[in-house]
Amino acid sequence: MAALGKIRSKGAALVVIIGLGLFAFIAEEAVRSCESTRNDARQQIGEVLGEKVNAQDFQKLVDEYMDVIKMTQNRDNLTDQEQNQVKDMVWNTYVQNKLIADQAEKLGLTVTDEELQNIIKEGNNPMLMQTPFVNQQTGRFDTELLKKFLSDYKSVQKTNPQMAEQYSKMYNYWNFIEKNLRQQTLAQKFQTLLQKSILSNPVSAKMAFHEENEENSIELAAFPYSSVKDTDVKIADSDLKAKYDELKERFKAYEESRDIKYVQFQVLPSATDRAALLKTVKDQAAQLQAAADPSDVIRKSGSVVSFLGLPVTKSAFPSDIAAKLDSVAVGTTTAPVENTQDNTYNVIKLISKIQQPDSVQFRAIQVSAQNADEATKRADSIYTAVQAGGDFEAIAKVYGQTGAQSWITTREYESAPSIDKDSKTYIEALFNMNVKEVRHLALTNGHIILQVLDRKAPVTKYNAAVIKKTIDFSKDTYSAAYNKFSQFVSENQNLEAIEKNAGKYGYKVEERNDMRNSEHFVAGIPATREALKWVFDAKEGSVSPLYECGENDRLLVVGLSKVHPVGYRPLSDKRVSDYLREEVTKDKKAEAIIAKLKGVNSIAAAKAKGGKVSTVNQITYAAPAFIPETGASEPVLSGAVAATAVDKFSSAPVKGNAGVYLFKVISRKLRPIKYDEKAAEANQQQKTMRYVGNFMQDLYLKAHVTDNRYLFF
């Protein structure tokens, strides 16, 4: 009780302490919540229709597509440029599918599982023809092959772990095809619905037919704007403001862009670097000529062309090397030659030049045993039996193999970066054996009994050792360039200073306007992602740190000169004001010319006023007339001609893009084309659909798409 009384006596203090404790707990949770929210935000690469796009989810889509490309093209890797193209394509496809799915949901459009299965059963979709489930005899997609694969996939996962990985890749590929089929079908449904809402009728179709095929010939008097001196045109600020208000929608930006000024420097090899490398290559050429086996010389040289020690076709060599092979004598080594196109020194030693088949059909039996002696005896026994006319496939089955026939082509090995000794022996035997010949190969890891069944497409092959070395700069050259550029950057920490002093260092300030964050590089320079992130995080007038970029050969510094936010570009923007000044200048010149032409009512009178007179034929209402005298297309002139009767002079001067025009219609006739009402209606409907085809752009703008991929990719 005493303790309870003591607690009660401290009641007020306890309330404060407990309150502070609760506040601390709540504050801690709030901090955690805010931190969690910030972490989530850091993982968002964009937003579509209010839905956040997670970086990891997007990366999965990219990886999925890259895996498809690698599998279908039998490649291990994609170049940086190809990866960027894939990322752009995946993003654009993702956004488009989201936009269409949103519209489809509002309209009640779906693609059911039954519909999808019917598409697969029909097998007519071009996407299905890109799968491995095409019957080679019929050339059509075969659902039975697909069913067999799906059945095998399930059993392989349980019974054959070694094959499971390959089957999983194929299974993932099929899921990719199935998903894209569903999305493609939904998009087609939406587009079809949109197309069916565009109607045509016989009256409008006939009018359109006449507009396209009714040709006019005119006598034209052209008065180019260039005939009025720019100095005679006076433009006030009010003129520019009025024109800005008239054309304001042209200056609306739907995404932020930025203007930069930058200095880049590409480090190149010095004369000393080139001389040192040439001396090295000459020494290596001498070693190559003396070597019985060039393998070690090529490996130590660091040549970008591998040496297999096997005859290969010209396609295995770089194009510049391939072009010289026939001019090199067998057994000789060329002197080093510079190729300025790929910036290399090159040496060729031609070891042999022979005729060999491009492809060989063969069959094989692999022989192994518990020890080497037993394996040799077994291989000799098999070889003797086959040589004596024994049934190859029957003998192979005794040893658990099929002995099935296979083909090997030169292309399968000639692009390999290296080939081990056993593989080299194996390939040499195949391409040098005669048809029906049997050979026993004793290899490091066992024995093989080979029989060649057919040889096709004899081609010229070359066994050549090539030293191709890039002419690169030395560490000293790069260090000197870096130190100089670093000094320039450190001494010029604002844009004004950079522009003023770049020339003193031998550098040039370049500009890049309206950069968008969807670009992958700054000013087209590779490996500038960090610089791109800086550009879209910096404030106007700031200067970036020094970036090492390109192919590890570029130095870069960037200054942010202008930020263009979403919305209307202001009249103060130089590009806007320059454009408006051109438009106002044309308006003023047109006014001056039209005033001069007051009362002119004939071509002769127009000519007397300085008009350039010519005859222009084949003018139709549906296409803009091109006027050689002004070098411009003039849609408004086509409309004015169509509205003027034959033998009549234009009712008023026509103001065009590049001049003012007066004309007289000489003749009007319909092209000798038979009118087909149904074809005309279909043509008009297609034309209208092309105009409506911009619906994706409209959906995109309304979806408030945010693209922040540059922060991650």
C-alpha cells in the first residue's frame, strides 16, 4: 500500500513521463513510416494512370524480354545499345498495354481463356510461328507439339534435373508468347471497336474521290516573301505578344526538358604511344613468322582475333582481314598495317589455304570404361566391327547410344573464342575424312568411333594467325589529359567562366537543347548515366563534377543553362521568340505585298507588279501544291484553286507559307479513273482511321505518365 501511495503521489510526473514515452514511440514509428515511404519512392521508376511502377518489377520485364532474345537468337549477351533499345521497347509496351487495358475495362472488353486457346488452336497468329512448336513438314504451328512439350516439362522437373533448366527456359518463353498474345488480342479488339466507330457514306466517299482525282491547271503569279527586304519590316513587342497568344498551343510542353552546355575531350594516343605500339607489333610479327605453332604468340600479343588452329571461312575474320587473305602467300607473314577505320595495327600469317566441305554428316559412338586399357580395347573392338560392315546403329545401342546421324557446319565452330585440343582433333577428323570412312579417335577423356556419311558445299578455308591490336593511349597520355581537364574544371566553377576560358585550354563549349530524361546518354556520349542523373537533379547555372566516360576515353563537364518545366514555353524563351519573329515577319511581308496588289485582276497585271509567272499543273484539293518559284508546299493554294471556277481569276491574293499568290484557273478535269463506290468508302474510312490513329498519344497525355527510368537504368 505504501508503494501504491508513493506512485499516486508522483501521478502528475508519471503522466508526463508516460506521455513522453508514448510520444517517443509514436515519433519513432512515424520516422520508420516516413523512411519506409521514402524507400518505396526510391524504388519507383515511374507512374501510369496513378499506378506506381516498381523498379524491380520493371527489371523483371526487361530480363524476361532479354532472355527471349538470347534464346531465339542463340546469344549469350546483348550490347549496351541493344539493352537500351530493349528497355525502351519494354517501357513503351508496358505503358501502351496499361492504357489499353484501362480503356478496355471501361468498355467491358476482355480476352477470355477460351478465346486465347482458340487462337492457339487455329495457329495462324504470326507470333506462334516464332515458337519451336512449328511442324517442319506442314510449316504450321502444331498444338500437339506444344502439348507434348508441356507434358514433358512437368515430368522433366521431377525426373531429370539436368534437362530441367533447358526446359524451364523454353517454358518461360512460351509463357511470354502466351502473355503477349493476350495483350495483342485485347489491343486488336480495342482498335477494331474504334475503327468500327468510324463510318463512311456514298456521298462523302464520292466527294473525297473528286478531291483526290480532279486536277487543275493554273496560271500562277508568285510573290515570294524574300522579295521584301527584312529591313523594311518593323516588329513591335505587341506584334510578338499577339502572335504568341494566337499560336500558344504550339509551345506547350508535356514533359520537362533541359538545356545544357558542355565541354568534352576525347583522349587519343600520342605519337609516342603509336610508335611504341608499332615497335611491339613488329616484334610480335617476327615471332609469329618464326613460330611453328602461333598459338602462344597470338595469346601473348593480346590480339582481338582469336586463333583456333583450324581452317575457317572468310566470315570468321574481320572484314579488313578477310579482304587480304587471298593476297597473302601461304607460309608468309605480312608487315604491320594500320587500319584507320577500326584504329588498329594488323599482321597476318597464312598457314594454309584449302578446300573443305562447309558441312559434314556423321555419326559417332563414345567409348568409356573403368580404366584406359579397357577403353582402348573396347574402342578397337567397335572400330573393327564397324570396319567389317557391322550395323553402326545396332552396335551403338549395345553401348546405350543411338548412333543417330548428325550434321556439323563450319559456322558452328569458326566463331568460337577458343577450342581445346580434343575438340580440335575431333573437328579436323570430321572435315578431312572421306565419305563412309571410319576412324578411331583416342582423346584425353575417352575414345570416339566416327563415321562420315556425307560432305556438302565445298568452300575455301583459311588457317590464319592474326594479330589485330587497337592503337590505344598510354596511362601517361591519359593522366596528362586528365590533369589538364581537371585543372580546367576546378578553375571554372560557373557557366560564364567555362564559356569564357574553354578556348584558352584548347577546348570547345558545345550545346544540347531540350534534353529529356528518357535519353540514355548526355550528348550521345556512352557511359554518361551519372551525368544524366546530375542534369535532371541540378539547378540552373550549376556546373557538374568531372566525369570519366565514353569508352574510358572521354572527359566531360556539364553546365545546366536552362530548365523547361511542363507547360507553355514563355514568350521570353529565345526559341519561341525567334519562331514568332519569323511568323510575324511573314505576316508583315504578306500585308505589304497584298497592299501592293490591290486592284490587280489579271495575270498580266500581276506580272507588271513583279509577280513570277508560271503554269502549274495537276493541282488537286486533296494534296498541297508545290510551287517551284517559292520552293514551298502551299495547301492553302490548293483550296483556293478548288474554290475558283474555270477561266476565273482568283478573287483575292492568297497568303501562303512562302509567298503571296494570284492565279487564273485554265482547266479542270477528272483523271480517267473509274469510280468504285465500295473502294472509295473503304479508302475514306482508312484515311479517317489514320487521323484517329493518334488516339494512343491522346491516351498517353491524359494518363499523366511519369518516366524516371534514368535514375535506375
